[in-house]
Amino acid sequence: MFSIVRRMNAGSSRKSIFVKMLIANFFLLLLPVILWFALYANIEHIMKSNAEHSNLAMLEQLRLNMDSKFNEVQQLSRHIILNPKLGYLLEKDNKDLSQQFHFVQFTNDYLKAYPSVISNSFIYDFYIFLDRSDSVMKPNLVTDARSFYDHYYRFDHLSFKDWREQLLSYHNQVYLPSSTLRRSANPNEVPFKVITFMQSLPVNDLTDIRGNLTVLIDESKVHEMIRQIELANQSSIYLVTQNHELISSTPGAKPLPYSIMVELKSDSGFLNYRLNGQDVMVSYTTSEQVGWYYISVMPLEVYLKRMKEMEHFAFILLLLFLFAGSVAAYRIAYKNYSPIKKIVETISAGTSRPHQFAVNELDYIMEMVKVSWNEEKDIKNRLAQQLPLLRSNYLQRLMQGYYEPPEQMKQSLEFMDIRFPYPHFTVILVQIDSLSRFTPDHNEKQWALARFIIANLAEDSVYDQHTIHTVELEKDRLALIVNLVPDQLDHRTCRVKSIVSKLHDLLENRFNLETSFAVSMIHQGLRQIAEAYLEATAALEYKLVNGALSTFYFHSIRHEKLHYHYPVETELQLINCIRSGDREQVVQLLTGLFDVNFRNESIAPELGRCLLFSLSGTLLRILNSDAPALRRFAEGEINPVRLLLSCKTTDEMFAKTKELFLLVTESFKLGRRDHSVQLLEQIQTYIDANFADPNMSLNLLSEHLQITPQYISQFFKKMSGWNFSDYLTSIRLNHAKKLMADSELTNAQIARMVGYTSDTVFIRVFKKVEGLTPGKYRETKPF
């Protein structure tokens, strides 16, 4: 595009804009020269007028600077007194500051940032007095009023009582005259002067004053601001309120007569006055911020002397002005031209061929800007073409749980022209079951046409009151994000059903499209769109078990169990029955699980599959615990998981599971042989090795052998004729009898060595079994 503009400008004459700038600057230079000659004839009057206006201008500059500083004070005051947290602190009446962490929190959260703000201003410091809690807060400090007065700030003219009374008096943005302030009670501390700003708290309460905001203004900073005027015309500066109260003045200045103050009747002006035998010029102006008078008192002889000096050097200055003005005119013209030159060079940097400007550099830049605008429009048009795809992608991410910060999400929705004006949402999944009645061709074009019809019907004509956005998920599936109008909840649910009914009827009767709908519950907030999508997906899953229906509502499936019944005890019983080869018990346990989960109560199909896979996991754990059985099972080349996945119904899967369990049971039955004898030996060996453990019990043995306690108890009684507890007691007492041969061992020591927690329990058990106590036993038995 740039090449086209260059060809258009090829025949134009080139005239640099630098020459025009230079000529314009020289014309501007002539204007003050002509003005100087006009003013020279009446220079005395002009000099006096200039002196007056100069003084007034400097006062105005001082006023602007001072008003700016006072505005900082006002802003600081507003920021603090309008803080809602301060109102809460004013109500706190607990004077125990150690318990008032709210003061420290307020100082850290709101006051700590102000020192950096006021470091460049004439505000020296500020503090907040809270009467009910008798506390004072300032940046990085919270203390009681007495400590603050004694160790931080105190005024020479105010006692603690006077200071406190002053804080509790009503002040509405009041500035007090300059007064002496000390940093501490130390008499050697160098005092300094401050102007005090006070605001009673709360602001709108004239009687119940519960606090005060005090801002300390460093008077030395004020003196620095007025020093320029003092040095310029040897004048004295006074700051006076409208009530003729002197706030501050130039150090060493003579008192300002009251007669001058009463002459100040306008916002600004001049007065000629004789003060202490000397003619003076009085200039004054009024502060727009605080209403003070800024008064300058200058001796007349100062400006008369300057007037004579100016007459002598007038022509010299004229020559210097002409020379300097010429140089300045050239430099200003060149300085103003340099950015234009750089812009032209930057635009032209993309080509090595020379080019001619249209008329001058500005015309060339304007034409390049037009080219840029055209390119921007082209980019916007391309973006508009891609916007539907971007919108669909963004909505799909919302349904998958993507969420941005609120402000960023608002910008994203505005950019993609997605409107969600209402807080309530529901997600409707539309599944295209078949195109057979819609079209004989099932190519991609027909699928796209079907999706287009559904999207347009949903967004444009089904239910105009609601805002609906469609998202294409798969070839045969769409999601409708419905933003529901505010209404009573029951009415809103009815409207959702109406939307589904109308859309289904239109697709079924007018377009011959066979569809199914899955509807989530109604949720509030954009964050819940993902939850609504999951609910709609879960509802659509029920088409697998109830294909006769065409509409599935998530709230209608919530009555079904969200868990299945397969306790650990049942799993352990299955493991024991398989290992023992008890086919009938295995079938009975599996049938009981089937009846509990599928016959007596209804569970979701996916949970039924989870139950069967849990049973398969039990089967695999049994096989992995017995290498020979696993080897015999593997010889049959049976894959349990693959076998289950090949089934079409849950009944078929459960039948296959029974078959697998019985197959494994037979495998274990063939390999049992002397298993009972080996198990008995394992039990007796473990008891003999651990009888001295106080925690030895049937449950501990069960955990060791991975067999249920009930099975071990029945098996041990059947194989040995002993109860488990009697056998353990017999082993412990036999070992105790052997230990009694050592006369140095006490009953308590023997009790601990054979597994009893105390000698009392040991003696009671020993007497119950042997018929006499351990002591008597030792006496009757010679060792």
C-alpha cells in the first residue's frame, strides 16, 4: 500500500515544512520588538504597573502553589475521614490498646502508605485522636493520648488538658495560627513552628465529637515557598484569614497594621500605603482553597531603582533579545521539525527506493495514516469473520471450568459480543440421534446443516425472552447455554421445559430430525456453567439404559443411589470362600450382592459397572496372591476385563463375573491339598512367637494372615479343639510357670514377660486356670 501512495506522490513538488516553521517563528519574534518600542515611551508607568502585576503574579503563583498544597491537605483529610473503617474505630470504647488490634490493622492498611505521599509536600505529619478509646494513630504508631503528648508532639502554649479540650472542640477544616511544636518533653529538643489543620470527627456531628484529625504543616516549608518573592523585591509576605487573623508571615517582618487589613475588600488588588514613615506598595490576592489573603508589602524605592537600571540597559537588552530570539527561532523550528523528520524516516525505512513527498512531510504522514486506517479496517473485518469460532471456543472452555477474574471476563465477553444479562443459567445438550428422516445422505455437509438448523432455532425463534448461546461439541451434539430471565424459580423451571418442548417439536415435526435432550438443573453465576454442563452430560448418559425417552432432566435422576454396596467384610468372605473352594458360598455371596444392588435398589448403570470392576479387582488380587493359581488361570487365556467389556448388559456382565469367580474357585480347590494343616501350623507358630505381645489378639492374627477373624476362630476350633483365647492363655501360663523357677523375678515382671499388662490380671487368670495364686504355686512346687 505504501508503494501505491509513493507512486501517487511521484509528480508532486517537494517543499520542506522546516522553512515555513522558521519564517513563522521570525514573525513571532517581531511582535515583542514592536511591543517594546510602544512601551518604552511610557516606561515609568509601565514599570510601576509591571511591578504591581509582577508582585501580584508572584502572589498568584504563591497562591496556586499554596492552594495546591492545601488541596493535598484536603485530599488527605477526605481520604482518612471518609474511610468506613474509621467510623468503626470511633465507636470502639475499649481503652486497652493491647486488645485493639483493629487500630494497628487500620494503621498498616490505610495510614502506612501516606508518608511516601506527603514526603514531598509541606505536610510535616498527621495524627488521628479517638476519644472513646483514648488513643492516637499516626503512620507506624498507635498509642494512648497521654503517651503521645509526652513523647511525640506537644505545643508550648497548650497543656495536656488544653490540648485534649482543643481536640474535642468542634473544628470544620480549620487552620490555626502558627505555633511552636516540640517533638518530645526534652527541654533540649529544638522546637519548630507549625500551622495546624483540624477536622472534628465524625464530620457531620456538631455535638457528639468523638475524635479529631490533625495535620501539622511545617511553617519552614511555607517560608521556603515565599522566599522567592522576598528575594525578588525585598518584600514581606503575610498570610491572613478573612477574620484578619495572622496565620504566618516572613521571619522578622514587622507587624501588619489592622488598618491595612480592613482595606482588603476585593479578591485581589493593590494599595499605596505609608508604613513606619516609608511608602510601600501593598499587593494582595485571595486563596480559592481556604479563603486566606496573601499579602505582599514592598518598599516603592525598590522598583524605582530597578526602573532606572532598566532604562540604561533597555537597548542592550533589545539587541540581545534580537540575537537570542533569532537563535531561538531557528532552534525551535528545528526542534519542532525533528519529530516530523524522524516519523518520515521511520515510515520510509521499509524501502530502499527514494520517493518524493506529496506537498510536504505532513501531507505524506497524513496519507500514510489513511493507509494504516484502511489496514486496520481490513484486520477488523477479518476478525469479525473469525468471531463465531472464537465465541464457540470460549463458551466451550467456560463449560469445561475455565474462569477468568471478573473484570477480565467482562472484557472478554464484550470483545466476543457474548451477553449474559441475567444471573441464572442452565445447559441443554442436544443429541442428533439420526438423519434418516431428515436426508438420505449422511455426509458432513448434512450434519453441518442439521447443527445449523438447531443453533438458529435455539438462538432466534424458540424463546425470545431468554438469551441462548449454542456451542458445537461434536458432529452430532450441541450445547445450549440458556441465560434465564429473572423470575420465580418454579416459573423458571417451567420455562426451561417449554424451551425443550418447543425446540423438540420443531425439529421433529418440521425438519424430521430425531433428537434427544439432556437438561441440567438451574444454577446461578458464570462459575456454575461448568457444573451445569456436567449435570447435562450425566443426564444424557441415561439414554443408554432408557432409550425410549427423548428428554432427560438431571433432577429426575437424583433419586437413584450414588453409591454401590460392596463392603470390605463381604470381599474378605469371598476371598476366604474362593481359597477354601466353597462354590456354593461364592455363588450365594455374589447373588446377594446382585440382589442388593440391582434388584432391591436401583443404582446408576455406571455405578453397576464400577461394582463389577471392583469384583474383578478382588479376583485379580486373589490370583496375584497365589502364583500356582494365577498360572493355572493364565493357561486358559482368559482376560477378565476384556471379557466384561464385551458384554452388552449389566445382567450379562454379572453372569460372566460369576463364571470367572467359579473358575478361580475350582482352581484353588484343585491346589488346596494340605492347606488346612499348613494354615494350622502358621497360626500356632505365630501365637508361639508373639504371645508376649500385650496386643496379641484374634484381630492381630487376622491382619497377619489376611483372613477374617471369624474364619480363623472356626478353623482353629475345628482343627485343634481349642478356642483361640484358651490356647493363648495356656501358652502364656506354661511359659510363666517356667519363669517362676527364677526366685528373683516378681509376679509383675513375669506378667509383663508373658503378655499381661499388669500383675493383677496375671494373678486372676492364673488362679482361675490353676486353682491357686502364683505365690502358692511357687510354694508347692520345688524348683
